[in-house]
Amino acid sequence: MIQGVQVKILRKHADDRGYFMEVVRDDDRLLETFGQLSASFTYPGIIKAFHYHKKQDDIWFFPVGNAQVVLHDMRQDSPTHKQTDVYFMGENNPIALLIPHGVAHGYKVLGPQPAVITYLTNLSYNPDNPDEYRIPYDDPEIGFDWSTRYK
């Protein structure tokens, strides 16, 4: 696992009305401070990748749909520098994923339905000085193959 990445396995409390799930709590100690909570809706098969932050940490959660999440460690001083990890997240695998700053991240929506991602950050977005750096989804240095492999 890329250094600093954390996975919190989520537990559903279900009954005949539906379910309740705690996603992130202050005593999880995943973020040092709260910055912002955001959500994004993405259609099936769409790839949103890659970007990274120099200061901002993210916690990703997919409450609707499923996604293949790809992380790539860009941090020069990290023991996992240039390592790429893949996580399958969403309704079929409810986890919260901490992505530290300096780790590039992106996702592809899997299956026939759209996905919704919610994400917490330790800093609020600043449109005058955005802490967001883009890398093409098909960057040759990362070299990730986004095609679905039927097994």
C-alpha cells in the first residue's frame, strides 16, 4: 500500500427500513482539520484522472455506484514513490479512502449505473490559488491501463 494511504472499512447497520453507516468520524483521526465536503456525479465508463494536491488530503467515499480508483505516489521522498495502487470502491465495497497530498488519484465508473463520489478535504478549495495539478489519464510515466479485464 502507498505510504500514508488509509482504508476504513465501513459497517452498515441495516434493518427493515434500510441502513445507516458512519463514513468518517473525528475520532478516526484521518484528517487533522476539516476543510470541505463535496460530491460529484459521474456517468458509467467515464474516467476522471489524474490530479494531485501539494497541501490537500482527501477522503473519498462512493455511496452510489462503483468505481475503480487508481492512486500513484508522486512524492519524491516517499518509500513508495512511483508505486501505483488500485482500489474497487462503492456499493459493492463500502470503504472510505484517505489519499494524502502528493498522491495522484483518479477513477473510472464501473458497471451500468452512474456513480456518486463524496469527498472530504482538510482544506477548502481556493479558486484564486487552486491546489490542484492535472496529469492526463493516459500519462506514459504512470502507465496505467484503464481497460476492463474480463476474468
